[in-house]
Amino acid sequence: MGNKKQSAAEGELLPGTLDMLILRILSQNVMHGYDIAESIKRVSGDALKVEEGALYPALHRLELRGLLASDWGHSTNNRRAKYYRLTPPGRKRLAAETEKWERLSAAISRVMLEPA
């Protein structure tokens, strides 16, 4: 039973990291939602999985904040899909979030790796 609980937690994102990950993935290419989720999964070595129920509200929120823009197009399987791209304010936010993440992860690493 303990294994089932542990595997449920695998792939969960830290609170507040999904927006940063979306911005990072879109800094490289224009993508639709499914490809964004698959890219996060692939780049993380299958460690992170983004559920649709979290992804699409995040994309909508980022678009409303002006950090993303979108256009309708067709996917490789010829289905209608909304393609997202980073805006200049989105690039600025990504730079700020990256700097913040680097400081935070370095601080956590120091605490976790230093002898108590």
C-alpha cells in the first residue's frame, strides 16, 4: 500500500513551478498544449507529468497576463489546435523566474547537502 501512495506523488510539480516550466519550454518553440506537456515529460526524463486539468488553466492564465500569445492551427495529425508562443513580457518573466529558481535551488541544496 505504501508503494501506491509513493507512486501517486511521483511526477507532481512543486507549487508555483508549472508556469515557469511552460515559459521555459515555449522559449524554444511555438507549441500546442499536448506538445508542451510531452516536452516537459521528455526533458525531465519522465519524472514530471503535467495533467490536462492543470496545463490548460495555466496556459489560459499566462495568456491573460500577456506572457503568452496564441494562434489556431492544425497539429501533425491534422486536428485543430491552439499554438502558444512566448511574448516579450513572457521572456522577461522567464528570466526573473529562472534567476529566482537558481537562488532557491542553490539554497535548498546547501541545506540538504551540508552536514547538520
